[in-house]
Amino acid sequence: MFSELTSGYQLLLPAMWVSALAYLLSRGWSIYREQLPSRIYSPAHRGDSFTGVLKGLTVGDICYYHEATP
């Protein structure tokens, strides 16, 4: 795709060097300071799918809920 946009391969190697340099310099840095590992852990997305709800619960949570309901 790069060669089609530039009509040649002359800029391919410099572009690869710039991409590799940018990748190496940006390691350990992120725009997300408190990113959760998955949508399952997010309270905003907890109700999106039934499987996400089940993965977020433990057996202890279910037993406690069962004992607390009359």
C-alpha cells in the first residue's frame, strides 16, 4: 500500500525506520492512565452481555446472593 501511494519504494525504508523509532520511544507510555484490562471489569459495560456478567461473578457472590434473598 505504501508503494502504491508514493509510486515507488524509495521512502519505504525511511518510513520503516521512523515507525520503529516511534515504537521504541513510546514503550511504557500510554494515553490511558487507568485502562482496565477488559470490558468485563468496567461497570459501564457490565450489562452488555450475559457472559460478561457471569465472568465478573464468583461462586461466593452467587452463594451470598442466594442466602440473602428470602
